[in-house]
Amino acid sequence: MTSNIAEFYRGKNLFITGGTGFLGIALIEKLLRSCPDVGRIYLLMRQKKGKSIEQRLEELTKNAIFETLLEKSSPDVFKKLIPVTGDVGDENLGLSPADRQVLIDNVNVVFHSAATLDFQAALKPTVTINLLGTRRVMELCQQIRNMKAMVHVSSAYVNSFLLETHEKLYPAPEIAEKVIDIAQTLSDEAVDELTPTLLKDHPNTYTFTKHLAEHEVNQCASRFPCGIVRPSMITAAWKEPVPGWTISKNGPQGFLMGASKGVIRRLPVGLDLIYDYIPVDIVVNQIIVVAAEIATKATREVSIYHCTSSTYNPFRWSNVAKKVNGYLHKYPLKSAVWYPHLRFVQSLLLFKISAIFIHFLPAYILDGITKIAGGRPILVRLHTNVWESLNRLEKFIFTEWKFHNTRSLELSKSLSAIDKEHFYIDIVTLVWEDYFVHLTQGVRRYLNNEQPKSLHQARKKDTILLFVHLGLQLVIHCGVWWFVSSLVGWPMTKCPFIVPLSYVLMGLL
């Protein structure tokens, strides 16, 4: 049987922004592996840390995500990847006239995923990258001679001022020209002062500028097929190319990374709230499928698709809360610094109170020891970053959104049997408990850089850390008992309140 999706990409040349990011790398790998007859893939890249774009491309192809591809293909497959110097934050995308002309003459499909994801960023840089960057991409698309489809990667949270949203374009929160003029002409201080007024109900500059960017795409929908994919929180791979693959430290994988080290011991979540997580391979497949769909069924209107789970196969932390520690000990780290034990607290206040005792106090002690030993102390800085990030993310941690994905489900049903298998976008069979098992393994290998062959040694260390952990609890228990009884001048047998007190202190561990 022939894949209609793969056939659509036969001989077509693509242009991708954001190709070096988490989603971009996964998109490149999938195109090379599942659309073997795709033409050239032009990647907008900039020099970084003194490395040329050719060097950065070489590094990109060394990523572990390509191991599955290289089992069936030779390294020559990477010859399809062509780096192009540029940056969405620069005028005309920073393209040279010659490179721009190459894109105009050869590209057929554009995937725009470049964006700044910093929720704390000021308005100026987010306007430059998210809003103006999208406008510059759309200007290039209008010049491309044989344009078949353009897919813009937005976010389900662009309309986060609403608790329930659908796959449609919502009115712009502000006039784009006004926002751009303010960002480009006023001082940083003046822009920062005006920002809350401009944002209105938007929680941050990211959702605000991404919302405006959708309207930039919509303005071109009558000229060539335009689609918008709105993923929610993108997490590790569900199935492909390897279950659990990730390079992102955002969301649950970031917390599991710290928890597996024994460093992060508390996680603030609403156990019974719906959290909209979506695996990266689902997002990649949907982007690829949407381009083929809008190219063959051009409607002269922007087509919007939610790539989400909240209304279809929702995840709640209560599903896995009692199992997470079991996963961490089944797949422990050889580099763990303490016995992993993650507990969930259902308010940011409780998290901060407990963090003082179980995160910061041990961090200062261990960083002090590390500094004396001539090492580089990092724990205090790590916990400070977590503390500050949670302040920014509180709304997203304790708010439940519902993103309806009717159009996406219809798109999945319309696929042929072979495309449903190769470009799956339906998560009905995703079992979250099983997914977190693979996520834990993925965090171990790809974020903590520990290979499966080290698992036996890691489990031995995990057992040792358990006894050390229990020993410390016993010391605390006896210490509290002795201290309080000495303080009040009573025999230890007559201080029954010490038992619950010591258990409270041990519970902090």
C-alpha cells in the first residue's frame, strides 16, 4: 500500500525554522525516515557560540534521535539537509539575497516553529521573534514561486485567557502595528510599564505575541494554503523514533530529571486537575499531515488544529502519583546524589515551605562541601531557578484548560490505514501509566546521559542510598527525641509528643 502522506512529499523541497529545537529535530528525523523521497530540506540556522551553521548541522545529526533512521539508511541521507544562514529575529530573516532567491525558486512547503518560549521574557524580544519573526516568514512565503502549504506551529495556550477553546481564530488582543511600534520606538522601561495594559488577560508576553502571530498567518490564507497547529505542553516521544526520547527539560521530564538525581523531592501539582500533555511524535505527525491536508483541500481560509489531550485522553497526576517513585527506583541513576523520593503538594505555598527544608538547606550544605573540595556548586542555583520558574508558572500549574480537538480527530479518521499507522495522530490508545515508564527511561538516557548498560550498577547504588536515607531518618528521630527530652528535663519515655514531631521532620526528607 502507498502512503498518501509520503507521496505528497515526494520531490518537494521544504523550509524549516526552529529546526535545531526539540520539536524541530524530531520533525526533521520523521521526514527523513518516513518520507524517504522528500526533496531538499532547507534549515534556517544562525552561528552560535563561535560555531558555523555547517558545524551546528553536523552536531545536530549526531543526536541520538537519528539512531533508528541510520539503522536503515546511510549517513548520505543527511545530504538532503541544507543549512541557510539566518535568524527570524533579523530583518528579512537575516537571509542573504542569494539564499533568499534559492528559497523563492525551490521551496514548496514551509514549517515555521521558531519562537522564544521564555514566559518571563520582556515584550521587546518576544515581539521581535514571535510576532515579527512570523511576519517575516509570511513575507517570504508570499514570494515563493511554487508554494504548496505553510504550517505555523502555535500553542494551545495562545487563548489561555479562556478556560475552554476551540479550533478557530479568536479576535486579536491588540493591533499588531501598535504593538510593534511600541516595542521598536520606546525605551525598555517605557515598554515594561505599558506591557500589563497591552497584555490585558494574557498571562505573559509569550501567549500574547503567539496570539498576534496567528493573525499574521491568517492574512495570507487567501493567497496559499495556511495551517496552524496548536500543541499543548510537548513531552517525550510516545512511540517514535524511540519511546521516551527527549531533549527538553520543560514540563514533567524536567522534574523527573531532578527527582531521579534525588535533588528535586517535591512537585507542586493539582492531583485531580487535567494537565494537557502531548507527546512530541504526535505533534510532528500532525504538522506533517496538516501540510498535506491543506495543500490538497485548499479552502482559502486558515485551518486550525489543536494537538492536545485534555478533552480526549486526559492526564491527571493522580494516575501516576503513587507509581512515580517506583519508576525512579526501577530505572535509577548511577549519578544520583541522594535517594530519590518525590512527593506531591497541592499548593505553591506548601511547596515553598517544604522547599526551604528539603531543597535549600541541603543545597547550601552540599554546595559548601563541593566548593571546599574544589568543585562547581550548582544546587542552590538550580533550586533558585526552580523557585523563580514556579512563580511564573503558577497559573499554568493550578489551572485546568480544555482544548477541543474535533477537527484533529476528523483529520485522523480521514487518513488511509497505512497513514494511520505511519503518521498516527490519534492518542486513544495512549496509556499514561505506561507512557511515564518510558518517560522515566528517556529522562535517564537522554537528559541524564546514562546508558542502559549502567542500570545494574545504578541499582546497586540506589540500594546503598536507601540504607543511607533510612539511617539519616533514624539519626533524626533519635536526635529529636534526645534533644527535646533533655530540654524539658523529662525521661525520653515520658515525652510521647516527640514521636510525631520526629516523624514530621523525617517526612520532610
